[in-house]
Amino acid sequence: MELYNGRPQNTEGRLEKEIRTYDFLDSLGAEYQRVDHEAAMTIEACEEIDKILEISICKNLFLCNRQETSFYLLMMPGDKKFKTKDISAQINSSRLSFGKPEYMEKFLDITPGSLSVLGLMNDKDQKVQLLIDEDVLKEPYIGCHPCINTSSLKIRTEDMMKKIIPEMKHIPVMVRL
């Protein structure tokens, strides 16, 4: 694995949603570093990637309420444990569970294992509420996928919060896990 600055020079064989992500980041002037790798389906699989990027990839969870009427994307540190009761009370929601893959694809154009905050650029109807664990913001960089789990990005936390998320028109809710 090799560290690159910005988008790939050759986009042949890459999915349109990944290219769309680079186009979006570039249009905002957001700088990022990239590592291409085999599919990383779990946070454990990201350990080697973390070393190259010199960050910890965020754990991203797609959640919904019992009625499947409210959907959430939770960003949290990869080493933190998730307990639904810790978050349900903070957002005044009934018990949360993992959202079905078909909703993730419908709203974010992302498949399981590739979930990323950057998928919110595809959520034009704002069906998914962004939740961010406050510890994510303590780090100078955020690690995430470009809507596909065969690449990982390192983006300045300040750019994520001041350029990228506002442009996606999602207002994050800060939570404490």
C-alpha cells in the first residue's frame, strides 16, 4: 500500500460513486491523502491502513429506529464500544438497531462495509441524520472511505466540519459514547 495525495491519476476500473466523491472533495478545495487497498470490511481490517495514513479510521454505523422511519449515520472512534442505550437517550429515539442495507443504498448510495460520512453527499432529501461522537473531533484528521471500501482517505477534521459537512447540507448532532 502506498500513500497518495488527492485523487487517483487513472480512474479506470473505479466505481462512479468513488469518482463522484473525489470530484466533490476537489470542488471544495479539500485536501486529502489516499491509500488504495483490498476491501476493508471491518475496523480490524483497517489497522494496516491506519498505520500508513497515521490516523485511526472512524467507525461508521448506519442505524434506524424500530419503526424504520428515522435513520442515522454515527461516526465514532474505531476503538470505542457501541451501546444503543447510550445514544438512544441522547437523541430522544426509541431503541436503535442497525439499518437495513437497502436503506443505506437507497439514501447514501453505499453498500455495507463502505459506509462513510461522505455518503451524505448522495442524501439530497436528508433522510439520514449525522451523529458524531465528540471524541472524533479531538483528532486533527478524520479517516474514512470515498464511498467504497477499497480506498481510504485522510481528511483534516477542520475541513470536514467547516467545508465538507456544511456543503452536504447536514447538521451534525454531537453525542457522547
